[in-house]
Amino acid sequence: MKSMGSWNEGDWIAAIAAVALFAVLVIGGVISTRKSEEFAGHPRGLFVLFYAEMWERFSYYGMRALLVLYLTQFWLFSDGKANLMYGGYNSLVYITPVLGGYLADRYLGQRKAVVFGGVILALGHLCMAYEGMQGVTDPLVKQADPAINVFWLALALIVVGSGFLKANISVIAGQLYRMTDPRRDAAYTIFYMGVNTGAALGTILVGYLGQTLGWSWGFGLAGIGMVLGLIIFMLGKPALKGQGEPPKALPTNREWSLYAVGVASVGVIWLLVQYQGAIQNLLIVSGVAMLLYTLYEAFKLPKEPRERMFAILFLVALNPVFWGLFEQAGGSLNLYTDKYVDRGGVPTSLFQSINPIYIIMLGPIFAGLWQWLGRKGIEPSAPAKFGFALVQVGLSFLVFVWGAQSVGMAALTPVIFVFLVYLLQTTGELCLSPVGLSAMTRLSPAHLGSFIMGAWFYMTAVGQFVAGKIGEATGGESGEMSKELTLAIYSKIGWVTIGVAVVVLVLSPIVKRWMHVETLDDGDPGDDLRGLPQAGLEAQEAGMHPAVRPR
């Protein structure tokens, strides 16, 4: 145990995060002891969801911050291979909520889906704490350890658990309020604070323990966090006032058959996480099928709805470009920070907390900015905002490359440029994610609303895989990251993305006309889609609930 006098920056950051977590828990204790049905003007059920989701994000983002480091430093995968595995895993995390949300809406109800997903997630995070052989330095021997199958199982459990939980817990938050309740926006602001608080604190504490005391300590804390979130959710059932229940009576045998489908899917995901080529083929085939079906439906529509579908296709197609760069954060940027940045004693994984902290700070500012520009009549259109988002994410890499090269290739990159790259990526995220989700719900025809939202998240999954392929390239032929090659790739993707952004900005007036915003009315579908409250509520989805049109 270190004396406080010998603490470095990383120790102090972890201590501050621990104090912040304690303070959050004290507030939760105060809320739980109150007999009133409301707290701070909101139903107690909102705070049950706040703490349950906070702990879930604590565990998920804590594990995410460690994953690529764990793959390279413990399982001894090459840097390139670890990045590809990271991208494949993340892409599956974004695909499964489409199925989980569907099963909850049609059969299970959100509450039971969240409980089932929470149990599966907790098992997954706890399995991550099992390590197997220690002290092995030969990658072939290490990766032949049977314990690696427990690791694959852990990833599969987390993917499936996220599928059932991620798409459903925030839907319950929306069900606590009438559609016309003026408290809805404030409620989502409170809920989003829980999401990003959990993401920031989990990244710091799980990452700190994992990199200072041992991997199993970090992953074990993530598992404990998930168990706590599940307990809070189950004990808080009375505060939910019957919300999130099945849409109709669900026979016991049908319910257990749905759980069996979830368990069986773990086996399928167990195979996929090991074979990234299969994930790539799956994404290509399903993507082509989705495009053809969208075009088929679009050409059956009248002129204005058809052109809105073209606008949707344009915006959705930009998703992989943005997320392919953005998600270098947990992959190649994480490895670069570990190898080539002057971190001053701060464990690498702690830098993953910068994004959710920026989101907490900047999210409300951007929400107010769009409203202010809207009142002035100068708010940019959705496609223009997408263009600005791409400019910023592209510029983030160019600034980072300039900063690394400015001190000489032999010197460590100053840490300020890590903060700058995440700042520009976060402001870009705030221009794209909530805006895109809002556009999907506003523009989609009634009979295609859920499909379009599924397409949005599907293309986000494609972006995660693209991120893995970019990260794989930073490993070069040998698979081991080099500073020169990585910066060259960052420079290339930065310039290419800015070029794409220019094209998007040039085309944005045309796409804006396709949207026919002036003829949208409350009869147009989408604003009350059951999955809408999920829109952008986690750190990497900008944490802002899209505005809905007044009823």
C-alpha cells in the first residue's frame, strides 16, 4: 500500500474518482430512504433507473478501456489483431440490441428483458476476471491455454447481455412520463448524467485497478458494478409503477423459450468473436440486403416520402465514416497512448474517461446552442451538421499527428494532444449522433420506423468494424504498432475524412431539400417510437435526447 506522499497522478485521479463514486452513492442512499413517491420533482423510478444504468455503464466502459490492452499484454495478441478483435466485438455489441429491443417490445417487456440482460452481463464481466496461466511469454503457448475459451465466453455473454439491456432500460424511463409531460426533457438529462457518470468513473476505477493491481481486479470490479446495478433495478421494481411489463400476458413456457433463445445466441456469438472474417461477411451480406430492401420500399412511396428515404440513406451512409475514426479511441489510440505518449504516471486506460467527461460538460452547451441558433433562424441542417462532425473528427487526427511530429519522432507525444484529439471527436460526436437519431425518427415512414432505427444502429456497428480494420492497419505487416506507420495512417484518414466532409457540405442543400422538413407534421411517424428514448443516451452516442415535435 503506497503512502500518500508517494502517490502519482494516476493514484490521485483514482482517489478522486472513488470519492466521487462514494458521494453519488450517498445521494442514492438519501433518495432510497425517502418515503415520498417523488424526489427533486421526478418519480423515484427515474432514480432507480439512473443508478442501475450508471452501474451497467460503469462495468461496460471500464471493461472497454482495458480490453485492447488486455488482448495485447495478457493474451499476447499482436497490436493489429487486437484492434480487429476489438472492432469485431464492438460491432456485435451494436447489432444485438436490435434483436433485444424487438423481443422486449413484442413479448418480454422491457423490465424482464433488462433483468435477463443484466444477469447475462454480470456473468460475462465476472468471467473476464478468470485469467488462466500466468507468466507465459510465448504467444502461441498463451493462446493455446484452454482458459481463453472462458475469455471468448465472457465476450459473448457481454454482447448478448448488452443486446437485452442496452435497448430497453431507457425505454422504461420514457414510460414513467406522459408524452406531454414537460418534465420529460429534464428526466432524460438526469438519466444521461447517470450514463456518463458511470462511464467516466468506471473507466477510471476499473482501468486503474486493472493496470496497477492486476487484470482480474479491474474486471472483477466491473462485474461487481454490474451485479450492484442489477440488484438496484430488481429492488426498485415497485418504484417503476408497473412500467416495462409485457405488452400482453406471456405464458411461462413462452417466456422461458425466449430466455433459451438468448442463451443459445451466446454460443453463436462465442464463435463469431473468434472469427472476425465471419463478422465482416455477415455485415456485408446483411448490409446489401438492407440497402436493397430500403430502395424497394422507397420507390413505392410518393415523391416527398421517397426523397426523405434518400436523405436517410445519405445520412446513414456517413455513420461508418465517423465511427470508424471515432472508435480508434478504445483501440489504436489506446495502444498509441500506452506506447508513445508522455502520460506522467497515469495508467493508459484512464484516458478513456476523457470523452464521457467532455460529454457531461459540453452536451448541455450544444443542446442550448442548437436551440439558440434555431430561434435565430440560422441553425444548420442535419446534413450540414454531419459535415461539420466529419470535419472535426478528421481534424482531430491531423492535430494529433502535427502535435506528435512537432516534438520529433524520437520524443514522446505531449499528453495535451490526447486531450485535444478527444475534444474534437466529442464536439464532432455532438454534431452527429443526437442529430442523426432525431433525423431518423422524423423522416422515416410509419411502417418503416423501427427498421430505419435498426439500420442506423446497424451502420454504427459497421463503423465499429471499420475502426477495427483501421486499427489492424496500424500494426503493419508484422502486426506490431510503430509510431511512424500509425501517424501516417492517422494523417491519411484525417485528410480523406475532411475531403468527404467537404463533399457532404456541398451536397447538404440538396439533401436538406429531400428532407422536406417544412411539410412534416405530427401525423408523420417516428417521434413516439418505443425505442426513441434510447437515442444517444450513452457516452459514445452523445448523451442527448433528440427533440420531438410538440403534440
